[in-house]
Amino acid sequence: MQEQEFKLENELSLLSQTLIAMQIDAEKFDEGNGAAGKRARKHLASLRANMQALRFKIQEVKNQRKEQKKTQTV
């Protein structure tokens, strides 16, 4: 099975969707709904983990491209 090509735009779109969901919960929290605060915190934890993974993936792709370029010039 072939690995799907990494697309930064797709990953950012997923992060954006999480932010939108968090914004809805933030509005509810501001209106006094305590449970919405817990959901907003969960969104933040998810965003943090996903952004960290995305940072590593970007670095990995960058290094792969650099290595490919190096082997092509040799």
C-alpha cells in the first residue's frame, strides 16, 4: 500500500476545524456553561499534540527533500 503524500494545507485545514469547534465551546463557556470550558481545554490539548506532530512531520519532509536533492546532484 502506498503512503499518502503529505500536504501541509490539509493538515492546517484539520487544525482550523478544531479551532472552529473550540470557538463554539468558548462562546458557550463565556455564557456560563462550565462543561464547555472542559471541552475547550480538550481542544487545546488536541491542538497542542497535533501541532507538535505537524512540526516533526514538516521537519521530516524537509530533511527528505534535502537528502533527495543531495543524491541528485552527486
